[in-house]
Amino acid sequence: MYKITKYDKEIDDLVDLKKLADKAYKKNEVFFGTNIKSFEIKFFYTRKSFNESLNQNNTPDWKVGVDKNRQVLIFSPNVFESVSSHSKSEFEGVLAHEITHIFKDDLFKFINPIWLSEGISGYISGQYKKVTDYQFTDFKNLHSRKGWNKNPNYTQSYLFTSFLIGEFGKEKMIKLFRSLGREGIYLDFLANFKEIFEKSFNEVVEGWKKLQPVLKFVYSYSYENSLLGLKGEKLTVDHTAQALDRKKMAQRLWNQYEEKIFELFDEIYRIDIKENNIEAFVSLALSLSYSHPLTIGLKHFSDLDKNDKTQRGFVYRVIHELAHYFMYTRSKENFTNRLHLKIQKKDLLNDHGANLHYLIQAVEFGIISEVFGFKYADYWRNWIIEKSANNEYGKSAKLLKEHDVPMNKECLEYIKNNVLIK
């Protein structure tokens, strides 16, 4: 178990601290299926005293807890925000994370891979469940402490560890932990991994990378609350629960199409999508969607999990906003932006917005035709022409049809060679 051996009774209540520590300890006990011998938890209240306990002159403001000599040294939850870049709500995760390190050291021999130690701590603590933004680092460079210190990557470590447990089961992970020696030489790790998982480490990593979407849907409590506030409404627990559930549906659906859609954007726009993280807010408060900030309204997609028509409509909506996004985030010298400038100079529709959507719609019709078929794209083009005859969307869609712009990946090349040269 544990003992709290340092705290300030003028600031903290021992009963409250024990409740938090019990909860963090329990997470580890449940995962590992056992208790460990007693260790200490010490709470700190100033950066200076924390640094002194580590024999360091300075520590970064994100560092709020460490395990050292069977001790968890951590800032009190009541000073968490004032001494660091963390919010108070993150305290429980950090405490559970540091306790996991002590469990791991008690139950297993290995130090390396560092990413595995940090990954399992992140998995048990649940710290990084809402975090998706990271730059991929070769796992070889995250293996030893020396490599880790140069470029720590907690999010990647958590995501990959979570994937391994979900894909292969906890038992194989525990077996891997037991197989690793104290120093954990990289080549030995690769051999042990292959023996246990029956696949090479690189093969599993590459398979995992392919599953990671670039476009990640995000639900923001503050953003949603602000949107509701504009309508005189307030955010509720039920609203948030529905939004989070629909966000999961949206992400699962989008993941099925992303690779093909991004390849089409690459080809049509003549761009190289190098981002590994594009965030799009999702909102139940909105029926419409926007490209800045990238926001997808989910209000009218209640049956997203079971209705094919709704699913195609959702993907189409995302494609439309990405058509804007990939224009706005690329250089003015990019092929698409130069084409847009020519369309505006020619003033095809005598309207700035309609001129813009002439190009945007050409792309979205082309992509949905490639993804869902010509009939689907043709239906929506005709529907927009009929239902939006008096606004920029209807005017641009009508002119695209009159110009016989193909609804496929050749759409912009056709406009360049057959519309703008006239």
C-alpha cells in the first residue's frame, strides 16, 4: 500500500488526499491484479522545495510529479495550477501515472523501453485519452532514457500501448513485461516482441500508423457552451454525453474514408498533405459547418450509426469544409489558389462568393463522385441548383453543369484548360 509522509495540514485535508491516493492506487491494483509493498507519497507546495527534493536547480513547469526511491513526489492538488502549466483536474491522472511506475518497478525488471514504461503509465492513469496531437517519433529513439530525454513523446507512447492492449490483450503485454531484462537492449526487445506477438515490431507499428486518422474530431466543452449561449441555451450533462457519443460515431465513420479522400485532395489540389493532425470541432448545437475554425455541425445526424444516407451526407459535409481548409492553409502559389485567383479575375459569376464556390463545388462534386459514385454527385448538384437557385451555391453549381465540368478528379484540370482559356 502507501503512506502519506509529507503534506501541509494548513492547505490540505489528509482525508481528501487519501481519497485521491486510494483511487489512483486502485487503478493500478485492478490492472496488475495485485498489491505491492508500501511506498511513500510526499506533497509539495512550491517549485523551490520540489526542485530541492530532486537536487535540481530548475524543473520545467509541466513537471509536477516524479517517482524516486519508492517515493511519489508530487505537487498538492491545491497548488497544481499555480505552480505548473497543468489544471487541477489533471492531478488524479498524474498521481496514478507515478504510482504505475512504482508498481512496474516492483513487479518487473525492465527499465527500457522508456516509451513502454510511460505508455503503460498513461494507459492506466487515463491521462492522454483526449490528446491526439503529436509528431511521430521512431520508437528506436524513444527506447533509452538518453533518446527519450531528447524528444519525449508521452502521447505516442500511450496511443501505441493502448493499441497493443486493445489488439492483443493485457496478458500478452504482461508477458512482454516479464520477458524484458533490466537494461532492455533494443535488439533483445525486438526479438522478445516478435516471439510473444508473433509479428515483428516494425510490422505492428506500421499497421498501427495506418489506423491513425489525420483528421481528428474534437469536442470542446467551452466552445459548445459558447455556441449554445448564442442561442440562449446552456450546456447540460445529457447534451455533452450525446455529443461525445456522436463524435465517436463520426470518427469511426470518417476513418473508413480518410485515406481515399486525402489521396483525392492530394491529386486534385496538387498538394502533399503532410499534417498528421488536423482538428475539427464537432457540435450538437450547430446544424451548419464551418472551415475556420474547422467545425462540423452534427445536430441533424442523429442516426449516424445506422443510416447510409446520413453517413454519406456527413462525409460530404466534411469534404466540403476540407475543400475550403486545404485552400486556406496552402501557399498562394499553390495550383488551386492560382486557379482561384484566375477565376476571381475573370469574375465568372459576378460575385466573389459564387466564384469561390465554383471551384470548391467542382472539387467536392469530383470527390464525392469518386467515393460514392456519379449518381450521388449528380443528385446533389441538381438538388443544389434547384433548392439554392437564388444564392451563390445554386449559381455556381448551375454554371459548373453548363460548363460540363466533369465530376471526377480531373475537375480542376478541366476548368484550367477549358473554362479559363475562353
